[in-house]
Amino acid sequence: MIVVVTGMVGVDKKSYLEKVCQFAGERGQETLLCNVGDRMYAEAPDIPPGKILDIPMKRLSSLRRSVFKDIIAKAAKSPNLIVNTHATFRWRHGLFPAVDFDQMRQLNADMYICLIDGVIALHTRLVAEHSAEHTLKDLIVWREEEIISTEMLCKGINERIPFYCLARGTEAETTETFYGIIFDGQIKKAYLSFPMTAVGDMEDVKNEIDEFRQLMKQTFICFDPGDLEESYLPQKARRASQKGLDYVEVTALGRKVRLDLHEVRQIERDINSQIYARDFMLIDQADMIISFIPTLDDGRAAISSGVERELQHAHEAAKEVYVIWTAKQSPSVFVTQTATKVFSNPKKAVAFFKKKDYVKK
């Protein structure tokens, strides 16, 4: 199994993929990790750390090709290989490719995965660990460029092999998801659908949703939109503005982070459009959608327009559509007509999936 993993600067793919390889090794799947950047620096010891993109493009290309030549040779001898690279670079040279098509054809990967993360986590790592100047707008654009470029690279090399976009989220959870995508192809892949922004201030409902997410992740390989949650940022910006603040304070990677209010406002439309496109893409790469509709304090179902649109998209994409409807009021025809089956609670859903032999062993 040869897997090419891309992702923009700031995702910290190396440490994440080291954990994936360790997780795989503990389960009998020996996996070699080849970090292209590290190998390029090793081949050019005269280049100081963090300066490799400043060298002339001709030398950069030559270094990259030499490293990929070695990786292609290792691929023939390794039972499993993960290549950690970028699809694109943005630097003083502008936007340019980070791989060569002829060598990617020689590598003949079985799968491409673009690893992504939230814009605040990206910003926090870049401030702490890198010298790259950036705005929040830069980060959200770079992330989208990397996703699209990886998908185009994958389909350009071999349109029959799979491409996945995966948010790293809580590392312990998504490491297992990553492993499952590569080595547990027989397990069903599920997109988890639930209200987010509309229940942001309802702790009891959020706890129910978290319990649902954890239960499903024990059952399936899950693509969880909650692993990359940014929709709250515009609302935080509006509240900060009402208080007369020029910054937005958030928590990322276990620390408090202050963001420039103007920068947060600048990316509001990007956040909304990317959520819309990305969630549909995650549905398309799954086998099914499982939607959890909690109950509000007044007894009404907490179904959002976003969840309804996701159910419709999954239905039109010929996916299996499962709805967990906890409210006493009956779901509308727009839910029942798109659903494969409706359950009253998550435990009944899991019991059904066990009968269908869908669950992890």
C-alpha cells in the first residue's frame, strides 16, 4: 500500500503521520514514512532550516526529483509506504507545484489523502514554529488550494484510485480514522451530520451530540465535520465588536489565542463557502450519512437547514441515509422521504448496523 499525504504548512503532518505509523505497527502493518522535506534538507546540508524555499527554483526542483527517485526505489521494497509531501507551495516564487507528474506516475500510489486543519490551529502553529508571514485569509486560501491541487493530482495520475480529505481534529481519534481508511477498506465509511451553529450555546444538547459522535466513531470509519469547526468565528467577531474590542479571543491547541478582529471578519464568507463545499465532499467520499437530530428544551427537534441540505445531498448521491430523530414530534416528509431508515435513539441505530454487519469487529 502506497499512500501520498499532502497538506499545507502548519498542519504538522510529520508528527501526526509518525503516530499513524506507530498505530499501524502495533496492529501488524509495518509502514515506512518518507518525509520529503526532511530528505531534501538531508541531501542539501548547506541550506539552513526553514530556508529551502528561498533557493533558486532550478536547484529546488533538482533536489525534489532526487529525493523522489529514492522514495520510488524504497516503495518497491516496503510493504506499506506513506509519502509526506505538499501538492503546492506558496512562497516568494508565488504558487508552484511541489511534485512532478512523471515521478508520481512512477510511484503509482494506491491512494491520496489531503490532511487539513482549522484555520486557528494552523495560525497558532505557524506563529509558534514558522517564520512564514500570513493572514487568516492567506491560510484559508492556501488550504483550499492544497485540497483542490491534491484532488487534481490524484485524478490526473489515475482517476480510479481514491482521494480523501481528512481533518486531523483530535489526533487520537483521527489517527485511527486514517488507519481505517488505509487498512480497513471493508468497514463502512460514515459522514456524521448534526446541528452545530444553532446549538452552540446549549451545553446539554452539545453533550448529546458529542456522545453520538463518539459512539459512531467506535462503530464506523467516520468523517466528522466537528473535527474542523470554524463556523463560530464570525459570531465571536460580532460579539467582540459589540464590546468595542479590536480582537477575538479563542482557544486552539490548548492555549488562548488573540486574533485580529478585521482578519476574522475578512474570512467570514470564505468560512461559510468552504463549509458548504467541504461537507458535501466529505459526504461524497463516505458510504453513508448518519444524522443525529437532538431535542431542544421545548421538545422541538433541533434540525438545521444545513442538516436538511446534507441529507438531501446524500440522498441524491445515492448514499445510504440514516436519521436518529429523538423528538416526540414526527419528522417532516422532507426527512422521511430521503432517509433509508429513521431511529429514535443512537443505541437502536447501532443495533440495526450490527444486524447489517456494518460495524467494526
